[in-house]
Amino acid sequence: MEKLWNGRFAKDTSKETDLFNASIGFEQRLYPYDILGSYYHVQMLANQNIIDDSDAAAIQDGLKKVYHLIKSDSYTFKLSLEDIHMNIEAYLIDTLGETGKRLHTGRSRNDQVALDMRLYAKDVVIDQIKKLTALIETLNAIAKVHTKTIMPGFTHLQQAQPITLAHHLLAYVEKFKRDTSRLFDIYARLDEMPLGSGALASTSYPINRDFVKDALVFDRLTANSIDAVSDRDYLVEIMAAYALMAVHMSSLAEEIIIWNSQLFNFIELDDAYSTGSSIMPQKKNPDIAELVRGKSGRIIGHLSGMLVTLKGLPLAYNKDLQEDKESFFDTTDQIGNMLSMLERLLATASFNVETMYQATLKGFTEATDLADYLVKKGLPFRDCHHIIGAIVKEASDRGTTLSEMTLDAYKTHSSLFEADLYDVIDLLAIVSSRRHTGGPAPEVTAAQVGTNETWLSAQKTAAASLSSPLALLEAALK
Ligand code: ARG
């Protein structure tokens, strides 16, 4: 089949040009969105008497057929037809002749691809909101059963103060909640319908942009045709939100890797989500967590690649914009896998509660509370800090813990020590005494878990109310 645009060309493009220029190899996944956009574009053309109703009906029927052919892997895409738009249009021309040639009236590939990418982005965001809330749900459920599970809180990766596993995991819940709200914000901002922008200067046909906007369930129309065909900032926003989400996931993955080390032994990963070593039989490796950490680098790289591609482009459409696809698709695929695998890894893991407790004791994490104990007895904090430092050194030299030291040993450091000091340095008492909003006290974290459960069900309702283009397509073509 000859090219759809070669009227002014005296000869064919070279093989290398076709190979270099074509995007069909990596954008086939856009086919449902391209078909959906064309379906309502052609309906609008007929409504406006720009083409005949019978032509529109035949084209819509052809779109249904090609949709099912592609879906069932029975359609062969042609590299010479360059992209998804022309591959689909060529099918209509092949099967409908003259009629098929009427589809592209009042439209350019520039506004067509802008529409396809926005539609695709909507489904991607909806899908990732679901995956992200599933991860949050799992973290929250683990927190719910571990509000009294003591573990060391760290600063500089040194045991610092006692916290609970619930408190630690709920920190990630907050990060992922913000990530979720960013995705909702982005969806709302990208919810603009670009078709009707033409190549860049709109069109003189009496089109009805509002009809297409309503049929495709967009909130608004893009307000400037030049902006609409040249802007990819909604992709940048998604990739930036994903990069930050990947950073959060990478931190959590890093902790899982550390906790899984035999030297820590805080977590037990399920065999189904671990791997072995080809040479060292004793090993059980946290490859899944390492890949979550590793892939985050690639996602951050894709974001900067996209920004550099856009930087310095003159208005309006330039073919550079075709470079948005591979990195955006790879980012969304990888983020989806990372979210799902991290959720599975956590949901199937178990925690070594006693090891975490012992690590909290061995790290002398009660020291701050012991200093506060002397402050309450009237000593200035700096003096207390000094005294407790000496006690920690003695305990460390003797290879014992603060709760194992005798009252006599304490009294050699200060006569203010009494037997009640042991109540003060009880680990559960320490975390329970921190009951401000955001603190580790079991009643505070339990309440936070409840707040998160309410939040989760609100997000599910909100996500279900977002319009999914794929669902629209299935409804239109059934
Ligand atoms: N494959 C192209 C892209 O992804 C579609 C738009 C082509 N437009 C054009 N004027 N060559 O950007």
C-alpha cells in the first residue's frame, strides 16, 4: 500500500528512513485509544453534516472490526505505514475504499496523537492508583497487627530510640498517600480534550469539539490549539510523580534488604518471593527488593530524558515528540510491576518480633528516657546526658543491657536512681509515653490505622469515579 501522505513525493522513502521514522514498533498499545478517538470523531463529522451518516456508520463498523482483529493478534502492522494512526486508517481504506478516506477530515495526526496519549495516560493513572492503594492497604494491615511490636528506630542507621513496627511502616503509608493524591491531581489536570486542534491551527470545518469531549468524558477542552499539539507536560508530571514514588519504594526496598540480612534478621521473606544463589547453597536473596531499588534508577533516568527531549523545542509539533513514548511506556510498565511485587513481597513476609526486641535492647535505645528520668528528678539535661553516657559505656564494656544493670550499679553513677527506673526504661512503656499525634504509642498508631482505612475506602470510591477510556471503548464497541 502506498503511503497516505506521498502526493508530493516523486519517489519512495528509503528502507532506512522507514525504519528510523516509524513508531509502530513501540506504540501498538495505543490502538484502543486511537480507535476510540476515531469512533467519536467520525460520529461528530456525521452529526455536523461534514460526512454522510452512511460513511460514518461504515467507518465505525470498520473500526470495530479492526479493533477485534488487533485484539486477537490477527492484524499485521506495517512498518511502511509508520504509526498506529496510519495503520488503522489504511485498514479502513483497504476495506472501505473511498469511504475510509473520509475519516481523517478535519483532523491531523498531531491532535490525534495528543488525544491518544491523554486517553492512555488516564487509564495508566487509574491503574497505578489502584496498585498504589493496594500497597498502602497491605502496609496498613501489617501495621494493624504490630502496634506493640517493638523495634529500634534508627538515625544514621544506628539504633536510636524504641519505636514499633507499626510506627515505622505507617511512615511509608504517609509517603504513599501523598503519592496517591499527586496522581489524582495529575488526572484532573490532564483531563482536557485536544482533538480539533488540527496540525496546530485548528480547522475551518464546522466541527463540534464539545461533542467529542463529552463522548470521551473529558472535563474540558484544551484552550489553545498550538499548546495542545506541542505539550507533553502531563506525561512529565506523571513521570515525575512516578520518580518520587519509585524513590519511596526504593527506600522501603532498601530497608527490606537490610532487615533480610542475616546480621539484622528482622524479616523473613516468603520462598515464593526470594531467590537462591547458584554457588552458595545457604543463601536466600532479596532479589525482588533489589530490583525495586534498581528499577527506580531507570525511572528517574526516563524523567530526565523526557525533560531534555522537550527542552528547546520550538512550537508546535516536532517529530522529537515521538520520543515521549518508549520512556513513558517503560516507566509505567515498570512502576506497575514494582508496586505489585513490593505489595506481594510485604504481604507474604513475616517479622522476627523477638529479634527486633533484642536489637532494641542491645542498642541502648532507652538512653534518652533514662536521661529524662534524671531530669524529672531535678538534674539539668546536659548533666543527665553525661551520666547516662557513662552508664551506656559501662553496660557496653560489660556486654550487658540497660535493663540488666543492677540498681547498685546505677547508684554508683547517681544517687537519684531508684527502683522505679526499670519501669521507665521498659520498652513498651517508652513507646506508650509518646502519645502525641504522629507518635509511636500503640493507641496513636491504632487510631492512625483506622484513619487510613477510612482514607483507603474514600480513595477507592474516588478512583472508581474516574472515567476509564478503555471502559468507554468496550461500551462503545460491544
Ligand atoms: N508517531 C507520531 C508521534 O508519536 C505521530 C504524529 C506524527 N505527526 C507528524 N506530523 N508526523 O508523535
